[in-house]
Amino acid sequence: MCHRLGECPADRDRNTRTRPESARLVAWAHCEGRVALITGAGQGIGQGVAFALAREGVAIAVTGRTESKLVDTAEQIRAFGGTAEPIVCDIADPDAIAAAVDRTVGAFGGVDILVNNASFNPLGPLLDLKPRVLEKAYRSGPLAALHAMQLVHPIMKERGGGSIVNMVTSAAVRWDVSGYGGYASTKEALRSLTRTAASEWGIDGIRVNAIAPHALSPGLKWWTETNPEEAAEFVKSIPLRRIGDPEEDIGRAVAWIVSDDARYLTGATIPLDGGQARWA
């Protein structure tokens, strides 16, 4: 069975274009044999991360709300020789998160990697932002991520350590944050939790990092197709002049972050946005 880029005959990118031989990569992310629980893994960035980790030999608990998308993702992973289990989970429900962790442990024996990707993102001017909408965003964002982190902590500690990656955003450091205040606030809360967990859990061998990605998710694809002129200006604001690919640009980076090659990295926020945001 093959798990790694460069070894699988079915090694294709997400647009089904066969990669040229020169673009094929040898395995380098030293994380084979581990188990990852990824939220929101049925599409977009979560799916890209799932594909990238699975190609490195990581068993994937593919979680999300829509079963058909989870099953499709798991089948694609199995098709190139990976291991995956679809698990329906609404992250706004603490009991569902606990059940997903239990099912992951039951299926694979533990959890070594947690990727908190799924969230509800409230957009719009502050004067139009309803408290119930923001509350929903916090429940499905930083509170859900914290709950998942708390649940996997003892499992990772018992296994000698682990790695947690939280998806945040560069919205808070945009040149103009108008319309992004609610969304940015939930992600900044998650950034703070990331740094705190890294500080408190390092002694247990658990690394916790955040990434702020730009990638062609279904939502962003819809926006670019609906607003082509604005989208063109958006791309021009990215120094690399393109929007990232969920697997090749985001997933591959996550594979490195959770691997032993990045064993001294924790508490960091890593922008994967083609150089667009100003974090300094």
C-alpha cells in the first residue's frame, strides 16, 4: 500500500490534472503511522489538509456536518492508498465533538494530530451584527476548538505528545477590517488560545500552532465567480499573484508543521496567504 507523494499511481491534484513527473514530491513529512482528526474535512481547506496528511501515511478521521461530503473525501483517500473514516460531527454541539473523538480513538486507537478547521464566519458591519449570530460563531469557533483540544489533550499526553493546528485568519490585520470585525474577533480569540495551549502543554510534548490560510475553498470560489472584478483586484494584492491550493499550498504546509521536522515549532501563527497580510 502506498501513502506518499511520488509513490502513488493515483497521485493527482484536486482538479484531476496529472502532475508532471518533475512536480512529484518524495515523502518528507515524518508523520507516517499517526492519526489525525480534522474538522470540516469534507471540502475546501479541511479536505486539502486531509489529502496531504493521508498521502504521508496518516490515518484520517474525516469529520464535518454533511455525511455525503465526508464519505466522498474518505473514498478519495482510500483510492490513492490512504486510510480514512468519515465521522459526522456538528462542532457547535459539544457532545458531538466528544463522540467524534471517541469514534476516532475506537477506529484508530488514538489521536496524534488535531486540525481545528471548521467554523461559522459572521461577516458584515458591526452595526448589523446580531448578538445571536456572534454567539453562534464563538460556539462553533474558539469554544468548539477549545473543547476539542481539551478532549485530545490526555490522549496525546498518554501517547507521548501530539500536534494541534488551529485555522485562523489574516482578516484582523487587513488594510481595512470593515465588514470582518465579528469574524476576525473569533479567530483572534482562537489565536490567543493557541498561544496559551502551547505555553501550558509544551511540557506534555504537545505542540500547538495556528495558520492563517488563503485557499480556493468553495466559498471563495463562489465569491470570485460572482465578483470577478473585485476578485481580480484581490489577487493583485497577493504578492505571489494567486490564491492558494487547499492541498498543495495549505495541506502540504500542515503536513510539515505536524511532523517531527517541525518539532521545535509551537505557539506560532503562520500566514499561508502568498504574502498578502501585514503581520509585523
